[in-house]
Amino acid sequence: MDSSFLLILLLVTPLAGAVIGGFLSDAAAKGWALVVSLATFGVSVWLAMRFFAGADLVVHPPSAPAQLTAIGASFSLGVTHISVWLILLTTFLQPLAILSSFKSVTIRQREYYAWINALLVAMLGVFVARDLLLFYVFFELTLIPMFFIIGIWGGPERRHAATKFFLFTFAGGVLTLAAAVYVGMAAGTFALDDWGAGALIHKYSVIHYAQLYLTPTARWWVMCGLLAGFAVKTPLFPVHTWLPLAHTEAPTAGSVILAGVLLKLGTYGLFILAVPIGLIGQTDSVIREWTHFIAIICIIGIIYGALCAWVQPDIKKLVAFSSVSHLGFCVLGLFALNDIGMQGSVLYMINHGLSTGAMFLVIGMIYDRYHTRDINKLSGLAANMPVLSFFFIFFTLSSIGLPGLNGFVSEFLTTLGAFTSPYLNPWYGSVAAIGIILGAVYMLHMAARVIMGPLKVPDVDHGDNHDDAHGHGHGHGLKKNDIGFREVGILIPLAIVVIIIGVKPGIILNGMRTQIEELREAPVVPMAQKITSPANAAVAQADVKIAIPSR
């Protein structure tokens, strides 16, 4: 049975949910959004099962507008061993983020949940797009829903945070668009796979075209353009300054989605575009220049992010700075350009999304009760919130890479990848390991201050803003004020997945090995077989020399 329709269904389901939800009442909108998110998760699980069963999940539209066909662009969708896990991560976090908003979002709920579902469409579109222009369209579309989510339902500085988020990511994206258009127009196709696009008869993707035809200088400039957009999105030092403010001001669901998925759009773009287009097949000297440059940026981000997190009085901002540090590991493993580091990098994308997303959920539950995230105003929460305290400590240990939990394997692999990289040297892995130690210090220091010690909380009248296990609210902070069934139901699935990945990381790692090996190999094809399109013929007439060095 042809399962390609699942790719269309994966995008249509949240799109229809966003459109229909925009016409519902506030009371009905949140229930509808939850149903749509669960349905989308069901579709993603069905899609993953068919993919792992060997189904060919690819959509090539039979026809396209003449303007798109003329430049080699198309609405092409597909799934790889890397993207399928990021799709599952996205659809898994979405219903949990929506559930977390049921009590905290009380104004303009219809618009809020419509934007949440619209954001889901754009995020999933990035992971299923198999055309470079389509990838870019979805990549930039994520800005619009998140801009409104932060700007309308965020904290006191929400407008400043939303504007800074939009300007930083959009500015970097413009340079990425320039690089994408240049290489796509030169290739005569924007296809990310080797099947061609539209009316073109050649069988080479835009990636393989860049590896085979573009001069080292052209590839260097294309790499700069791609890196500009993806480095901001990840974010890497020093273009990370929008992230702490955006995380701090965003509503809980916005922070969960931002940390869990949106940041991974940058690392995913580096993985499937920047590395193969800019590095694979280049001379060793060029590869070393780029890998050492990126590795230095990652090391600075790892240490700088950890030190900034250590001194933050705001729990949410502390976790936001920890993302700068953690994603430095993710990119460091990717640019190690060996199987160990690149596998660890992909696993890190997933694990960071789970652990950091869970931390933002727990912090949001604390804020719902005490209306503060100031570490100096919170202490000893284990006394009146034992269940929440358990999850707080559990996800803290996950974030610092406790063996047996998900974070350990990805941190170990990315650091080992830096140690054993043919292009880097052990010093990078050694300095990165210091970041692991600092991560444990600032996370455990924060957890000890908030959870342990004498009870100290703001005296806030909660009214009916929360529900305990019996469905009743409590008054002042000194009384029992623990999380209830709804909130426990949000955290338990995350805890289960954290343990499963920590114990059996091979579930994710084994399937991606072949794709990583293929990505690291530059194509070597006789020139006579390459010149099969007008774009390639023009290159040949210019007498461009192709040289693919041996590894």
C-alpha cells in the first residue's frame, strides 16, 4: 500500500486544526487544539511505523506551476532516518505544550491555539521538505506564529523579546535565502534528493551539484550564507543574544516548543545542508579551517553559556543559557565529521528537546503557583511540592547527563567525536568536557537552592489557578501546593522516554548510521554522465574543473 499520503496528512491535520480552531469559541478552542495535536502525533507514529517497515515515503507532485518548474523547484516531501525522529519529537511535545497552557493562558485562547497549530505545520514542513526552496519557506514561516505567541501571551517585556527574536532570525535567514537561490539556480534544481525536479532530466540533487561543480570559492560563500541563518537559529555564540530574552518572556508552551523543536531547525539545517554543501568533498585544508573555526565558536558557547547560567537568579533564564551551552556540544559533534560525533549530534537534538522542554514545563508549573522564577525567593519546595520536586530533580539529572538517562549518551558521543575527529584534535574534546562539569555545577546548585533547605515561597493567594490531586485549590504558599493529575500526566510521558533513550539509545542510533555514512561521502561520477541539463551544460562550457580529493 502506498503510504505517501501520510506526508500530506501530517501537514494537513494541524493546518485544518489551525483554520477551524480560529472560528471556535475560547472554551472549545483548547480542547480542539489538544485533539488536533494528538491526531497529528498519531499520524506521525503511523508514518514512522511505515517508514521503518520499509515503505517509500516520498511525494513528488505530478505537476507544478510553470514558474517553479522553470527554476527546478517543486513541492516535494520525504522522510529520512534523521528527520523521522525529529518529526516524532515535534508531535510528541506538541500536545504536552498545549496541555500546559490550559491553566496559564486565559486571554484570546482561540487565537493562541490557532497559532500553536500553525507553528506545528511550519515545523513539520521543515523536516519533510525535500526541496531547498520549500525547506526555506517552512523554515521562515516558523517565525510568524512564534512572534505572535511571544508578543501577545509572553511576559512584561514580550514585545521587545518578540521583536528581537524576529529580527535576529529573519536577518540570518535572508542570507541563507541568497545562498540557497544561488546554488539552486546554478544547479537548475532545488531537489535535495538525486531524482531531479520538474522537467529537468538530470539525476543530481542541489547538494551533489555543489559538491561536483561549484568552485571552492563559491562553496565557501554558500557555506557562509547557510551558516548565517542556521547559526542564529541554533543559536551559536555570538548570535545567541535573542534566546535568553525570548525564553524568559515566552509563555510556557512557547518555551517548550522553542527549546524542543525550533532550535533544532538550525542544527538540522547545518546537518542536511551546510555540512554537505560547504564541506563534504573539499580539500582537507578547507575542511580543517571550517571545522576549527566552528569548533572554537562551540567551545566558547559551551563555557560562556555555562558561566552565564551559573549566575542567573531567574530559573527560566538559567535554563535558557544552558541551551546555549548544550547546543554547543550538538554542533561540535556534528562538525567533528566522524560517525561517532554526528550520531551523537543527532541524538543530542532529540535529548535536548526532551530534557530542556521538560525543565521549562516544571518551571512553568512553579510560576503558575508563585508568580516568580527568582531563585532568591524560592527554597525548600520539596516540603510542600514533593511530586513536582521529584520531576524537577529527575529532569535536572537528565540535563546534566546522568548515566542511565538520555543526556549521558549524547554528551559522551559528541565529546568522544571531538576527541577522535580526523580534523579536530583532543584539546577541543578536553575543553568541552569542562562544560559538562560546569553544567552539573550550575544545574545542581540551582536545584539544591530551589528544592532543598528551609521552605521559602512568596505568600500568594492562588484562588482557583491550580488544581491538586483532589481537584481543589490551596491558599497560601506554606500549605500543600503540589501538582495535580493533569500536570503529572504531562510529565510522566517525558520521564518514560528519557529513561528509554538512556537505557536503549540504539533505538535511535542504529537506523541513522547508513545515512550519516552516505552524507560524509562525496559523489564521484564521470563528467560525461553529469552534463545532462542546460544548467550543467553551461558549467561545462565555462570549462569548470572538478576535483574531489580523497579522504
